[in-house]
Amino acid sequence: MQEPTFLILTALAAQPRHGYGVVQAVDDLSGGEVKLRPGTLYGALDRLAEQGLIQVDREEAVEGRLRRYYRLSDSGAAALLGEVERLRRRTEAAEAQLRGRGIVPGLPRTALAGGAA
């Protein structure tokens, strides 16, 4: 699963959101590292809806424009959970390899041997 997809599904996990709400949530979840542009977002939302991972929750008119809210479907929640578990296994494997080098995950990078970042 690509990172933007993971973040979009995560943004919709707790509550339905409209497009701009998804953009803001993805920005927050990624610490500002992932910025979704409208064309990318709406293309992804259409694709995820076609795949059955998200659904339109409701639509409302705001200032003469239609605002569509999306929510995570049950199959989307299952896919997100599977990805979380996959990433957890990869993270645990990486941490084990680092411990093998004497690096304790969770410590600041300046705590590495020689202070290298």
C-alpha cells in the first residue's frame, strides 16, 4: 500500500471527512511530510471508492457547492489493519537488526556511537 493511500484510509478511520478535511488530516498524520494536491486526492478517493475501501457517507451543499463526505468501509478497515500489521512486522525486524548493531531504537540519533545522525 502506498503511503498516501495508507494516510487517506487512516484519516477516514475515526470519522467521515470531506476532501479538505482529508487533506488536513493527512498533513497532521504525516507531520507535514505528505501534502495532497486536490487532483491527487480526488483521483485517490475515486479509486478507493471503486475498490470498496471507502464509501460516500453523505453530501451537503455549502455556499452553493456540493461537499462530499467519505468514510472508511469495513473492507477498508480490514485493509488498513492488514497494512498496520505488515508495517509493525517490518518495524520490529528493523529494530532487531539495529539492536544487533548495539543501537537502541527510541533513543535520539545523537545517542548513536560517535554522535552520528
